[in-house]
Amino acid sequence: LDSALKMQHIPVHSISTAPGKAILFGEHAVVYGTTAVAASLSDMRIQVEMSTTDSIGELKVTFEDFLGAGGEPTVTRTSMEDIQLLVERSNDPHSAVNPDSITTEKLAQHFHSEKSEVKSGMMSIAYLVGMILPGVVWSELDNPVGLHVRIKSIGLPIGAGLGSSASFSVAAAASCLRLQALLSPNSSEQNASIISSCKFSEESESESEAMEVTPNASALHVINGWAFASEILLHGCPSGLDNTTSCYGGLVRFSRKGGEKFDNISGVPALNILLVNTRVPRSTKQLVAGVRTLHGAYTDAVEPILASMDAIALRFLSMVEELKGQDVRHDNDSERYAALVKSTGELMSMNHHLLNAVGVGHPALTALVETAAAARYDVLVGDGGSGAVLQQQGFACKLTGAGGGGAIVLSPVPFPSTTTTTEPHHNQNSAEQALVGLVDKIRSMGCDVYHSSVAGKGVLWVL
């Protein structure tokens, strides 16, 4: 690589994607020491691509989703010399360092003229590049280079309370880390390990086809640490739940009782859900403060509500733990999956109404809950024999995140084998058909609808 670069500039690319997240259970209550459960939105991601350029000493960032007056992506530039003045040089890119208040203020001042979302993105990129890629920033490579960063959403709405900022932070940190390894492959054992883990599989049909690789455990730890540092720049005092869920994927159990604790839960059953963005703006800070005021005024009444939310989260975790590692989707045990769907929906419904009780509901959310419940479909309860009973049920859903608008998550629907038979009257009212009608109604209400699997893969390197 070094010898090739010396002859002419050959761009080196590093591409990463990271999923968004949805809080399935426990939002708001978690502030008071209870359990929250978050899930990665495996099909809704942010991609960050980093490429070296021959524009030595320049950092160019293209925000594909932030469009200018003419509909073109926003492009912002800064110099590596400026980054040298903004961040303290890191001696070890594999050990994350959180930004202090002085660094945060310097970055904010440097990018103060940018629009809010671009300012935040530039602060994060400048910090991560400066800390993880010192060879590029301080021009210490045999052949100095510039850097072009491209950021775009792959199905993940920005600013909808679905973890887009954490997804961006994780993907940016992952791309920086891999690019650092590609530019200095022999400088450390960690870099050698990253290069080795990203080699094309012998089983792949063609190296021209994109492959996705999950970073090894050591790299994931580093990526998550730098992503948390980025989140500090973006949010001040993040819990770490969003970036941890995006980085590791799967389900994440979070509790602040006895100190902040994260437990990643992998191997859970595949679940397909709908996410609905109401487009109703809300202030997380104000909503959290409102719950705090209510808790202070009526502690004896609010505490049991919070305890019920905790019990709901724990009950859901116990259900998925029982099915952990089992291929529920494909093992023909449809009754077991249907039971999980039914119980998850009931728990979501209870959790949503409890959240309403502490003041974080909204008329737009209530309308969605009622619309989903009214979309009835047939469920065959039993083993399909003479003792089977045909029942009708609607879709359950709950707000996710801060509430007061924002997004809502629709409970998973049963797979076709649980809702249809060869008899025509069953097919006329299947879950799939009811879902199509429900999506049309939701869109007619002015909302955005997204399909995603949950609890799947976290951050990925794209080769």
C-alpha cells in the first residue's frame, strides 16, 4: 500500500453501517432505576464512507440527507491544521477518550456558522478523525492525504427518536478505526487483527460483490467507546444505551440501579415490526422534566406505575430468554411464535397506557393506537386440528422514546402459518392483508411508516 501511494494517490476506502434503535420497554421509568429494553433496527441504518483523497490537508464532508436550496447535498470543508488546534492528539487510537468541556466548546465555536445538524455532524467527524487518524491529521504518512467523508441514511429517519445520532456516531467511529488500520496495517497488533478479520472469505463468489463483516469483540469495544465520545459532543450527558444498542445489535437491557449497566442479549427470535413517525415535534428535555415534576408531587402514586413498567420489561426479557438461540421463524413451531407475538403485544399495550399515565402521551399517538387496534385479523388458536379456534385480534403498539409525538412501534405480526389456512374465509382476513390496510390508513394520517427487523446485527464493515 505505501509503495503504491508513493507512485500515485490510490484512494483507500472504509465504509461502515450501523443500525438505529427502538426502546421496546421501559422508557422514562429507567431514569428511576428500573429496566429498559432497547432493540437494534437492523434494516434501518446510517452509512459513513471515508476515502483518502489527493487534496492534502483537507477534510471534506458530504451530508447526503441534508439538502441545500437547489436540492444538492450539503458539503462542508475544514483543514487538518484546524483540527490540530481543536483536539488533543491521541497516542492510542484503540483507547477511546471522551471530549472535555474545553474541546467541546472549541469545536462548537469553530463550526458555529453551520446549520444545527451539520454543526453537530462536523463536530463529531472532526473529533473522531483527529483522535483516531492522527497520521492523516498531522501528515505523518509517507504520502500525506486528504479525507472525504460521505454520510447518508439507509432507511433510518433523522431526528425521529430512533437513534439516528448514535447510529451515525457508531458508523463514523467504525469507519475511522478501519481506515486507520488500512493506512497503518503493521503499526499494532490491533490493526493487524482488523485487517485479518476483513479479508474476503474464500466462499464468496466474487470480490466485486460487497460483503459485510461484524467487527471482532476487541474492535467493537473500541468502536463503542469512540461512539460514546461522539455522543457526548452531540448530547452532553448520554446514557450510552443508544450507541451500545447500535454497536452490538440484538437486544440491550439497561438499568441505572447500582450504577449504569448494559447487558447485550443476542440470539433472540427474529421479529419484524412497523415503526411509525408521527412527525409531531417534541422536546425530550421537557418531557423528562414533566415526569420528574409529577414524580415529585405524587411519588406514592407514580412509583407503582414505574414498578409496573419494570415488571413488563422483565417479563418480556424472560419470554425471549426462553426462546434464545432457537430458530422460531423456521422450525414450524408457529404456535410458539404466535404466543410470543400475542404476549409482546399485550405488554406493549400496557406499557403505552402506563406512559400515558405519567404524562408523555399525545393525541397523535392515541389515534395511532386506536387505528391499529381496529385493524382486526384472524388468528387460528390451537394445533390446527378439530380443537382449533378462530379468533380475531388487532395490532398492538406503544410509543418509543420520549413520547409527546415522535415515533411509535407496532408489535410484531404472526407469520403466515399462524394466520392462514387453505380455507378461503381465513385468507380473506389474514394478518398480512390487515397490515396492508393499516399501513394505508396510517399514511393517510400524515405519518411515515417503516418496516424493519429488530434485534439483528449491529455495526458492520462493508468490504
